[in-house]
Amino acid sequence: MTSKRGVAHDVRDETMKLGADLVAIATAESLKGAPKGHGPEDILRGAKSIISIALAVPSAAFDSAPSREYSISYIVANNELNRIAFRVARLLERRGFKALPIPASPPYDLENNMGDMSHRHAAIAAGLGVLGRNSLLLTPQFGGRVRLTTIVTDAELEPDEPIVFDPCAGCDRCIVACPARALKGYGVVDKRKCDQHHLKVGKELQLKDWEQMCGVCIRVCPVGRKRKG
């Protein structure tokens, strides 16, 4: 199968077989408003499509957050995503396309606390979820209890449609619960306050710099929360 629909089908199928929980595709054009230096074309010349991949982190890890167990689950999920994205990129390469996985974490523009490309906005463009009041991706299936990675490719793949739902209507639990008072709602975060609290968490839990995670805003979010029965 060589059509853009056929290749997209194979990409989705392989991604799920490798262990992902969610995968969707968007056009590179859909992220044309990305900050300078952080768009698909900045990552890969001739980019046509982006593939957004999500992996759910065990809910019990978030129930314990902030904790060493949550931080390690976060890191393991990132490693799994990097493995999956690498293999999917190789699949596209075998089909004659260029494909470049974007590391799941950490950010590399340390001054602005930004990754090479926004996994959240790639996921929103691809239809995996929407931006929540906690400024994270919220998926219908798992809420914010996921980690993300993105593949940029010059393959022209059949895209998915963005989804429309408002899971945060009438809810401000994340904003109230944020121990750093860093959340202002829908994409607005005081990153300095957030980072300072991460450092505080890391010191209290005796974690290394790259393991310092809080997770409270996700822990209190009811969207996608799994319940018995």
C-alpha cells in the first residue's frame, strides 16, 4: 500500500502494536503558528506530516504524586515513547520517507523551558485531546495521565481531525490545588514558580535534577480518571 491513507494505516497499526495507547496524525501545516525554530519544518526540511503518540502512565503513580514512584513512572514512560517513535520512524524510512522522532523529554531550550517542538500542540492538532486549564493535553480516554512524543516526516499521510470538547467547564481543581500557584488557566503558566516547586520536590524526595516532578495538577484532575466497576 503506497497511498497516504495506506501508509497512515500502517503507521497507526505499528505504533499500537509497539505498545502505544493513542496515535493520531496531523499535517505539518497545522503547526505553522509554532514559535520560531520550533515548528515541523525547523525539525525536518520538507516536513509534510506529524505523528503524535501517547502512552498512559499508571493512574496509581499519579495518585502518589509527588513521589519517587511517580517520577520514575514518568521517566520510564518517556523511554518507552522514545523506543516506539524510533521504530515507527524506521518503518517510514523503509518505505522511502524521512522521519525524525522528537525526544519525549526533557526540554532543550532551557532558558525558555521549551522542547524542540510542542508535543501538546502536535497532539491537539492531530486530535488526541484538547488543552486543559492545567495547560496540559487532556485526552478523553486518560485525561492528562499520559506522556507524549512526536514524529516529523516528509511522508504525506492522511490526517485525523481535531476533537472538540470542553472537559474543564466549571472546574478549577488544578488551579486551586497547584502548590506553586503557577497555573493561570488554558496555556498560561508561571514557569518560574513551577520550576522552583519542582526543585523543592526534588530536594525533599532526594531526586536527581532530571527526576524532579510534581504531578499535583494531574492527580486532582477528574478527566479520564479510571474507577473500579
